[in-house]
Amino acid sequence: MKINKQTKISTLIRENQEALEIIASTSKHFNKLKNPLLRKVFGTRLTIEDVARIGKCDIADIFKKLGEIGFEIESISTVKEKEDEVSQNTAILETVNASKVTTLDVRPALANGEDPFKNIMDALNKLEAGYALEVINTFEPTPLINIVNSKGYLSMVETKEDVVFTYFLKAFEAKEAQPNHPSIYKISNEAFEEKTAGFKNEIHEIDVRDLEMPLPMLTILKELEELKENTALYVHHKKVPQYLLPELAERKFKTWITEIDRENVKLLIHK
């Protein structure tokens, strides 16, 4: 099997179980992948590149070990890509060392079951050019990083024990926010119920309201991967999952959303 830095960990393990030990050996963070349920949830999100970054190891070493058990390496990060990453990290570190940084600790919000996405975006919008935002969290917010990078920010992640520090540097004027994606529909409760009725019994229902972040998003993505053809996923959620919506749009899902109250949001997802 040919692999590259974007190959998902779940794909590796499905092809060869020995890959699990190789990935788990890179960092204590990946021991959780030995749990079959967590492997299903996290393995579909992580790529080889993610493992190298989070585990702070050379991706070439991972490729070497995977090659020894039969995988064919399609491509490895170029020298230029590595130079760009070093340059980006240097710029962020220089900004932090110059005390040109604003700190936002989102752990209290997460502990209260709140989605900190709006607070983070508000803080980013207030940043002056050349300043950085430090977001303190308990996990690496990969979807957030992808969204913010697309708006013209540089990013860097540091993990100290069980605390994750994500830095965003406003290196130049951020891009204008894109309008709502045409596959995302916010509708009334009545219209939502009518849409749901249209699927008759071809609906799979889940409730993620009691799950801690980032499990709601990961659980929904896992359920979508296993969803039967012509079936819609009906989700009970606490908040509109801002991190998740770009992922759904990218995967060409249509999503209907209705907000019942501040603690009750329903989503209907279908391809």
C-alpha cells in the first residue's frame, strides 16, 4: 500500500495492525489508540503528519518504520516545507518573547460545556498586525487551526504536560470571512421537523450533549463514516458546532440546523 503524510492512521491500522505499535511508540499521547473505540474516533482524524507534529518526532523516522513493515512511501515533506515551518515557528516565538501576545484560556468554557469558538474568533479579530493570540486548551484544536490558517494567520502548537498552547500570529491582514456555505441551512423548528419527516424511517439518531469537547465532533464524524447509504444522521447537540461545519461542507454533506434554545440544537446531516 502506498502512503504519504496525509494518510489517516485508521487506514494504516486497517491495512496492517503492526502500524498501531509504531504510532503508539511515538508519544504517550497515542497510547489511547490501543483502545478500539477511541481508535475509531481519533484514528479517522489523525494523519501521519499530525502524529509527527504532536509527538515531536521526525516524520522520516515514522516513514522508515512503516516501510519496514511493508508500506510504500509515496512522498515525504520537502526541504522547503520544513524550512517554511521553521520560519513560521521562529516568527511566532519572536512575537511571544517580545510580549506581543494576548492569552485566552478556554478551559473554563469547555469545563462548563460551552463552545469557545466565538470567543476565539472575536479575540483574533481584535488582534493588531504583528501580535499573537495564545489559546490555552486541553487538546490540539486541529479544526480550529485549519479554519484560522485559511484566514491568513500563522499557527504553532506547543504541549506542556497535559496543557496545549496554540499560537496564532496575525502576520498580515486576515482574509474576509467567507459567507455561509450553501450546504449549511439554518431553519425553523417546524421546517426542521418537516425535513426530518421526509426521511421517514431512514434516520440514525445520536445525542452528544453530555460529551466533553472534542468528543461531540469526533463522534459525529465517526457516525457519518459508518452511516448507511440513503440514511440521515439526526444529532442532538448543545451548541451549533462551528468547528464541525467546515468539515461537513468539505465532505459534501448537507446540514440542516435548528436552535430550540440555548442548550438544545438539532442537526440533520445527509449526503
